[in-house]
Amino acid sequence: MIFNSLLKSIDRGKAGLNTGIPMGLDRFSNIVPNIQKSKYHIIVGESGSGKSAFVDTAYVFNPLEWYMHNKADTNIKLKIFYYSFEISKDRLLTKQIARKLFVDHGLLLDVNYILSYGKNRISEEHFQLVTRYADYFNQMEEFLVIKDNDGGSFNPTGIRNDLWKWAEQNGKTERIDNQLVYTENDENLYTIVIVDHLSLVPKERGFNTKENIDKLSEYTILMRNKLKFSFAYLAQANRNINDVERLKLEGNNLGLKMSDVKDSGNPVQDSDTVIGIINPWKYEIPKYRGYDLTKLKGRQRFLNIVKNRDGEADGSLGMLFVGECGYFKELPRREDMTEEYYKKVERLG
């Protein structure tokens, strides 16, 4: 019975049905092979590292755009639940507008300008460009559900109950030989769950932060294994990486480790993959893994593959990062970096 299930998965792969949902990052997909069902990823970085922007890019908007362009030609169905505890729904979507304006029109506009915060005032020309994305966001709303804090109702048990309700709408749960068994109505439905970030999940039952995170991770293991949902949780890095002796020792090889995850190590142990995001220029490192940071400056980030149960770990991948609009793109390989590319990045300002 178990082996037959395995053969079925292998046969699906042979038929091209295990390709998953593209994340829009070709070289990254050689390490993390697209968004697959039943996966639990942790993305960790310091404040300001761009981890939220990376998750928005790789786990939310790139997959959504792929799906909206291909849904007529694929059997895949997609639903994303985004529990955003750090920023509001409006700010999250405004960041995506900024990203679209950069990609589609080459305009580098930030959230403060688009929302006319402070002394900023969006021009009529730019406002008209924004309004043209109404259909884009209206279509997206069918597949993306963004949930703010909502008075603390989305504590770990609240998140579990919310997701289990969705599962019951799309399958059935029964006990067979005293085992909980969930059967999907459509095995091509991908449910992706984002939590930004773990330390901000509302507390329940008098838990401290670690206990609260551990409870959510416990629920996540169950939902990953039984419901076949996929998860991408953001976690804060502690300050160990700032240690002067560590900076001297690691230098050009500085990278996040599993022990750098703040508040609790349980999600790291429970997860399938841990991805660290680091900005080595912050530590005044001039050369990093073959890249000239004196030219890239803050327009770079590096992904460290801290843990990968099913593939390569300890790898690193250079990324172009445009923080104003949350844009991520893979940098050329270090041996392919040209002076013209460096100048192109410098012209971004």
C-alpha cells in the first residue's frame, strides 16, 4: 500500500506532474525545485534584509503571475493564504504596485510616494498608471487571501482552524485504523501559506514567544503531512551574526546558520528547507563570494541555503535587490559579472 503510493508519485513525476509552481528564479529552482506540495520552508534574516520582499517575490507574486498566465493550460489550482502581522494589507499590495511599475515601466517609485505620505504627492501621470492595474489585482484576489492581525484571532490555533476549514471545503477527513486520513477532492490544488513573521503571531494560552512559535510549528507539521499544504514562514535572525570575532573569522564566507534563528529553534528542526538572506555590505565586506560589493553596495542580497532535506545545502546565490519596490532578481554568476552590469546597477542610484 505504502509502496504503491510511492510508485504513484514517481509516475506523476515521469508524466511531468511534479514540476510544481515556478518561483520565477531559474537558478534557485535548481536548489529548491519550485513550490511543491507538503513542504515547510523557513526564510530567515535580520531586520532590513529584504526577507519579506523575497517571500513576496518567490512564494506569492511570481507564482500568482505564472498561474494567472497559465491557468487555462494547466490542471494546477492555486490558493495562497497570507497572514501578515508586520505590515497592513494596503502596504503589502502597494509594494506590489511599486514592483509592477518598476518591472513594466522602469519606474522606481516607493510606497511613500505612491501613498503620498508626508510631503510626497503622487503625480497624475503615475496615478493613472496605478489605476490600470485594477483588473490585475481583481483577478489576483480570487487566488490570494491576505489576512491582517484582526484583533489577535489568528494565533496558532486560529491559523490552524482557519486552514482546516479550507481543507474541509476541498476534501474530507476520516479515521482509518485509528489514523487521521485526509483525502483531497483535487490533488492538483496547491495551498500555500505565508506567515510574516513568526515572532509576531498573536499569543494564546499565556504562551511566551517561543512556546507560541513552537505550537504553530507543531500544527504546521500536521498540516504539511496530512493536508499536503506548503508553508513559507519568515523568522528573525538573532544578533550573533554581528559578532566582531565572527565577522573576522568568516569574512567573505559569512552566512547564516541554523543557530542564528531568533526565539526558537523548533521551526528550523521541523522544516524541510531553511533559507537565509544576508546583506554582507552592511558589514563593510568589500568582496563577497566573488562579487564586488563596492559597486553593488546595497543593491544585492545573498541567499544562503542553510538546510535542505531533499537536496543541496550550504550553497549561496547572489540576488539583485531593489528595496524601494521589493524587487528581486538573480545576479549573473560571479564569473559572468561584467563591468557594464555593475554600471547598470550603479545607475539605479
